[in-house]
Amino acid sequence: MAVVLIATLDTKGRELGFVRDLIRASGLETVVIDVGSLGPPTIEPDLSRDEVFRRAGSSADRARERADRGEAVSEAARGVAALVGELDAAGKVDAVLAIGGSAGTVIGTAAMRALPFGRPKVMVSTLASGQVGPYVGGTDIMMLYPVADIAGLNRLTRTVLSNAANAVAGMVRGLSTRRDGDDDLRPVVAATMFGVTTPCVDRARSLLEAKGCEVIVFHATGVGGRSMEGLIRDGLVNGVLDLTTTELADEQVGGILSAGPDRLEAAGRRGIPQVVSVGALDMVNFGPMPTVPERFRGRTFHVHNETVTLMRTTPAENAAIGTRMAEVLGRSRGPVTVLIPLRGVSALDAPGRPFHDPEADSALFGAIRSGLAGHAEVRLVERDLHINDPAFAEDASKLLFEMQ
């Protein structure tokens, strides 16, 4: 069992050496990777910075000569991600632990994001008490704040680094023992949900679980969609009940809960069955009302709470989203069913509700129909139901189960 340790050994060598010795004392092997680019390493690495930068198409000497810290960090991040990926493919990575400040965090978490879900990943970072979304993304990285800067060994850093080393050692040893659920052979279904589609997804989930599926629900808040896409790419999902594709609206219009441009791609690339609907595509998410960009003033809004403001999508925006959905789903390698609720796509999109807009819904549905017209392999099913009607959830679960 080997724990990969990552740091800039010119500035954090002594501290990483302390972690290395603790992990080795616990009976585990270590692989130390140097991702520095300035002075010489203060401890001997197992894999040098030259190995790292070579995989980014550069060299440590070139990075040092350029003296461009930002570019060196970017190259080290790309290189170490590729290197750790190679080690993992060869079965040589049981966990990753990295330490660092801003540069070390960018580099270390790049390597961690190259690993599949469930592989222990611990980042001791001076940025861990702030906005960690860019570093964690949709993965299961554990961020540990060191309280003091990682600059030398003292009573604070020794304590935090010891906790990090012991945590990684414990997680690795835990993976080697049998855990509840390891023999669970139920097919895994990934589902997407938002507050305004909860009745639908809860009902569909219960029906699929009754049929023997394990349903994992992802909150469609940007990071939820990225997490789901990552698990699908890792091969941990057998089918997708993507009823709440609202993140596409944020990506299209500029909201704060986008899951990125690759949302909706992973299942099609892996060829696994998917039932896709249009849940909550009537809305784009922003923070408190004062944070809504000026260009959207005059639009239809709903204040969900003091920190979340929802904006109704327009017919033009819905048409663009529908076109994009059809384009992506038309490339799928596996079975796809698109399920459309003609009476509304969220709890706010119903007669008497603030986002009820038949014209905007019609633009969305029409774009999907037109975009899928040349893709006979994608099944289009329309129901004269609201998305939260129990019958719609029953249709969704039945369609996916039949595709398994």
C-alpha cells in the first residue's frame, strides 16, 4: 500500500518529510513527488520535478529560467495530474496527501482530481478555510486547514500534519477491510433533484428502489451535476435518471449554479441508459437580489430565500437550451429517452405560480423536438402532466428500469 505525497520540496520539504516519516512508521509505503521549480529540494523525492514538468511538455530548468510563477504552477499541476494518473493506472496509488499554500493547493488538488471516487485524498492547505470549490470541484477531496502557515515545524503544524498523516493511514487501512455494502450488486442509478422537483424525484426513487436499484440523488447546484458526471465517467453508475437538468440553464444564461459545459455528456459517452427530462429549466440561479447582474433588471424574479434569487428563463433562452440538449443527447452511444412534462417543469411553473409561462415552455419543448428529429435512436416521450404529478415520476422510473 502506497501513499503518494506531493509538495514543493524547495519550500515544504521539511514539513512533507515529517508527514512521510509518520506514514512510514504506520507500516505504509510512500511515494514522494517534488512539484517545486525554484530552489533545490530539501529532501530527496522518489519522483523528481523533472518527471512532473516533462509530462506537461516542459522542464524544471525551463520553468526556473522563465521565473514565471503562474505558468510554472500551471505546468506542475498538469504534469502531476498526468503522473499520478499513470501511477494509479499501474495500481500504485492507495491515497494522496499534499501540503501547500495557494500554489501547492492548485497543484496537489489537480493530482487528486485525476483519481476516482473513494480513493483517499487529503489536502492540507492554507486556503482550506475559504472558497474551496475551485480546488475540490465535484470530487471527494478532504481539505484540512493548518491554522498557522505551513512554514516550519512547530506545535501547531506538527499537530495538524500528524492528524493529516494519521487520517490518510487510517483511510488506507480502512479500504483494506471489508465494509458494509462492498458486496452490493444492485444496479446504481444516479438521479438529479432540485427543491422544485423533489416530489417527482422522491417518487421515482422509491419506485426504483422497490425494483432493486440503488438510487443516488444529486442536488443540481452545479457541484452536484459535476459530481454525478464524474462518477459516471469513473464507471460507477449503471443508469441515469436526469430529471432535473436546471444546471444547463445556468450555463446558458450565466447563473451561479452551472455544472460546466460538459454537463449531460458523460452518460452518452459511456453508453449507459438514461432518462432525461427538463426539470427546473424555467429558472436561473443567483445570490441575493442585489447581486443579480444589471443586464437582467426588469426580468421575472422569485426570491427563494435571502441568499437565493431565481430568474425565469425566456423563450429564446429555453430554445437555446433545448437545442443544446438535443445536440448532446443525439451523440449518445447508449439508449436515451427524453421525457417531457407538457404542463410544467417545476413547482414554480404551474398555473397561478410565478414562473408559469406556456410560451417559454413551448419554446423549450419545440427545440428539443426539432433537434431530435434526425435521431431516431433517441426516444421522445411527451406526457400531458406536470413534472411533479405522481404519474410522471412513475413513467420516468418505468422507462429507465425497462432500459436496464
